[in-house]
Amino acid sequence: MNTSDQIVNAALNEFYQHGFHATGVDQLSRVAGVTKRTLYRYFPSKDHLIAAALNLRDTQFFERMQAFVEAADAVDRPQAYVAFLANWGNEDNFCGCAFINAAAEFAEHSASPHVLSKAHKSRVLNYLEMICAQAGAMDPATMAMQLFLIGEGLIVAMQIMGPSALLLEAASKSVAQIFQAP
């Protein structure tokens, strides 16, 4: 792993575990194992590093999500999406969605982390529309939005309340209901 990747990976972990504003450059350089000077050589500002970390997270998330969801038969992919989120929520280091967290910390809609978060969520929604179409949904756009809202609610509920079988059951039943509706 090159120095830039080392810094971004360390930063992503620190931002995810501790928050964007709470994580300082001294902490980031220490965890990455580089001097502050080296960190700034690769990333001229903390904002640049936040953007790089969110871009990495977007790539990682999509790779994992697509591998999980697309292992299921097309008709089962909307439920597989919920199962993917539930599995993620059960991971020991789960701290919610990095993009929800970023949008909350950078509430101004024009702030770069907020813009990147919106782009990530739009990408998720587009992917969900594709899997809803593959599953045979009569109105894939509406079904995708419903699935998106169920998923986002599940993520936040798991972050706040911790993962539970009850949350997964409620989300799975909600998905089943929207796919049964005429």
C-alpha cells in the first residue's frame, strides 16, 4: 500500500469511528504512521482528506453491497439488500453510515462532504432501481425509493438502537409488503 492509500485508509477508519470534526490532523498523522508534513504533502487540507476518505468508502461499500446482493436471484435482490444492511449492522465496528454521519456533521448542502453524501445516496438509489426492475417491479422507481427509505431507516435504527432481529424482521416485512402491493 502506498503512502497516500495508507493515509486515506487510516483517515476513513478514524473519521468513521470518531467523527469528522472530532478527528484532528495530529491524530490522523499518528494513526497513519506519517508526519503531519507528509500528510499535508499528499492532502493539502483536512477537507481534501475527508473527500478522499468518502470516495474510498463509496467504492468499498458498493463493492461489498453488489457482491452480496447480486449473489441472490434477481427476484430476491430487494430482500438481499436488506439482509446486506442487517449483516453490516451486526459487524463489531458498525458506526452507522459514513455518509449519513458526514451529512449530519456538514449540514450545509453546499459543503463538500454533504455533496459527496448526496451523490453516494443517489448512486444507492439508482442501484436499487436497477435491482427492483430486475426483480420484476411494475414501478421500479417508486419501489426503489420505498426500498431506499426502508434501508436508510434500518441503518439509522441499528446505529442508535443496535442491531436486532426485530429491526430486520420489520424491514424485511416492509419490503415484502411493497412487492406484494398491486
